[in-house]
Amino acid sequence: MPVTNVLDSTMYHEEVPGDGIPVVFLHGNPGSSHLWRNVLPAVDLPTRLLAPDLIGMGRSGKPDVAYRFADHARYLNAWFDQLGLDDVVLVGHDWGGALAFDWAARHPDRVRGVAFFETIVRPMSWSELGDGPRSRAEAMRGPKGEELVLDRTFFLESAFTGGVLRPVDEQNLAAYLAPYPTRDSRRPILEWARSLPLDGQPADVADRVEQYDKWLASSHDVPKLLLTFNSSPTLLIGAEMAEWCKANIAALQTRHCGPAGHHAPEDQPEAIARTITTWAKQHALTRR
């Protein structure tokens, strides 16, 4: 699979060849393009499908950067430019969805459509979090976060054993763990875990979210698709947040894809692929 020179490092991506508008799948934390392994083959579109590993994650390079939101956006910008990707459809999960919104807001003339699920659609407040999510967020932002993420692989393992309805098998868990064998290699994971914008902090991330929210509300010419799920108490986009999306995101369609945990492509890959395929064909998004 291709490795692209990007700035001072490299970015890896999985690819399904095709013609027409490219569709780019962006993963979140603590995943990699491995998340899309069962989705890409099930997408029934005659187009190029690409799924990169974010910088510092998966099989991409691990440069000496802070791995803030802006760092990921900068390397992702360069990857799009190096591959000459224009007129694209974006599919984003978790922080990959936030990066998709951010890229689209800054490159409105290069995006044809955006599909998303289980991502950060607006800044949040501590008071919105339930007891469990609040405790986890507090732990991640303190010394306990370094213990759980840097000193151990607890955060990684629990994502794909507890953040799904069906825990992944040993082989796939090993594939998720492989890029992070050392304390230093897990720094991007901790930085993402500390980046959820709560009551305006971290300020740099909250500002990026507020900026792309303006684009989401005003881009009436760009079709958008929200995929929703149920049966998990840890969903980022539950019924209340989905209603917020309907009221505040322009040109939005919502499709329910059944029961799933936060890392939904592990639980519902065929439903996700089928829903994206139907939506893209409905809007002729993959034809130039």
C-alpha cells in the first residue's frame, strides 16, 4: 500500500483503485486505517477509496511534533495536496470526523460531500457528560492519563474490547496495538484523549470546532450524512446530539445503522458501507 512523503515525515494509506470522485475515510483515536478494513470492500462505488493513517498513528511516520489538532490538520493538508485530491467526498469517525469538517471548512471548493458518525460536532461542556465519561475525561487530563495511555496499553485495548459491542479478536487487536510498542509512540493517543473541547478548553481545539460549525451551518450546497447507532451508553452522538445536528447542520440526511459501540465500523461495517453507497449514488457524488 502507498506511503507518501509529507512535510518532514510520511503518511501511509490503504486504497481501493477506481475512477471518478475520490472518497477519503478518516479514522479517529486510538485507531488507524485498520478500522476501515471491512468497510472499504463493501462500498459499492466505482471510485477511488482512500483511508490514511493520521500522522503519528498506524503505519504513518512519527515526527517530533506535539500532535495537537493543528499538527494533524497540517499533515493531512499536505497529504491531500501531495496526492492531488480535489473534489472529494469525506467520511469521518471520531477525530477523523472533526478533521474532515475542519478540512472542508478551509477548502470549501474541494469538497463534494461529507459523511460522519461518532464525532465532535460542536464544543461541549463538562455538565453534559455523564458520570462515566466525566471520570474518564478527568483521568485523561491528569497524571492518570499518562499511566493509562503511555505506561500501559489499557486505553488502546479497552477501545476495541469495551468501545464496541463485539470485542475484536486477538489478531485484529494485535494489528491495532502494533504501531504503539513504546511509551513515546503512544503520545498521539494521549494528546487526542485530552483534546475533547469542554467549556472552551483546550482553547485551540474549541476554536477549530467553532470555525467548522459555521461551515456546517452555512454549506447548503454540500450534502451531508449522519450515521447513527444505538445500544451503547458511550455514544458521542446519541438521540439528543442527533437532533442538534438536524437543527444546525445544512443539507443533512440522517440514517440509522443499527446497534454499535463508539468504534462502529467494528460492529456494523456492512451497514455503514451500504448507507454511504446509497447516499453517494443518490447525490451523484462520485461522478465528475
